[in-house]
Amino acid sequence: MIDSLYEPFKYWSDGGSVYILSDFHFNDPDCKKMDKDWITPKEQVKIINQIVHKNDTLICLGDVGDREFAAGLKAGHKVLICGNHDKKHEYVDIFDEIFEGPIFIAEKILLSHEPVPLPFCVNIHGHDHAGQEVFYETNGCQMVNLAANVCGYKPYNLKDMIKNGLISKIPDIHRITIDKATERKKKRQ
């Protein structure tokens, strides 16, 4: 169980793990243009199914591609955060939950397709296929890029990321507000 998740999402970790990956782009002919080493959909499904099992939740952060391959993913619970290539109605029989925009799943964890840099949370996203690093910082914001080709086509375990300090560098939003108010007061004096 991942206790830090908001109540509506805690059941994702009941009896299993929560894994996150983005941008499968199953059978998308443009993949080789984005990354000459892009692997086949069959290889991707094999890698995912070796890690994610029937008791686990798999969260896709958008750009699924060919629904036939998505249907072959063995996760017991599948969640989709729609990307710029997804049409919700195409996946309603494959994914158990579909969100059409970014969602906060915990006080300091934002899931989205495209990067949304905010200083008071870590943004786990996809979309950026040219990203060089999975974990990075931009303008003081903590980011995790899980576009499939960036992270070796392997889903990341959310609980392991949290245990390894995913949110430890994130200041409390109230602390940010208090610090800014204090700075403004000092400038006026």
C-alpha cells in the first residue's frame, strides 16, 4: 500500500505495485524518426509484461498507439492519462480508468502527459522523447520523464521511486507561500 496517495488512488496499490510508463506509440511509424533505436511493439509488451503482473496497476501517461498491443498488457488494473495522440473513446474497453488531463495523485505528485513544471510537486510525465535523463530538474522543479524510449521501455515502480527520495526535495506549498510573503515584507521595509 502506498499511504501517501490520495484516498481515491490508494486502491491502485492494494495487493500489488503501481508502475508508470509513457508513450508506448505502439505501431506508430514516426517512432523511428524520433529515435532510430525504437523497439517493436511486441518487444515493448514483452518488457512490460515481465515487470508488471496481474495484481499490479499500470499507469500509461499517454500516447498508447495500436489498441491491440495495449490489450495484451497483463496488468490487473490499467490507467490512462490521455496524451496528444489519444482519443478516450478508443481505449474505454482496455483501460479501467481514463483521465483526459493531469492529475494530482498525492500531495506532491502530479501525473501528466506533457511536462508541467511546478515548484511544489514532482511532475511525472512523458511526451519528451529527446530527454536525456529520467530524473531531472528544470527551474527548481523536480521532473521525471518516463517516455518509453527515454527510460529503456521499462515501467518505473512508484513506491520504489518514493522510497528512493522522489518527493524529499519538494518544499511544502505552504512553506513556499510563507517564504514569498516574508520576502515581500522585507522588500517593503
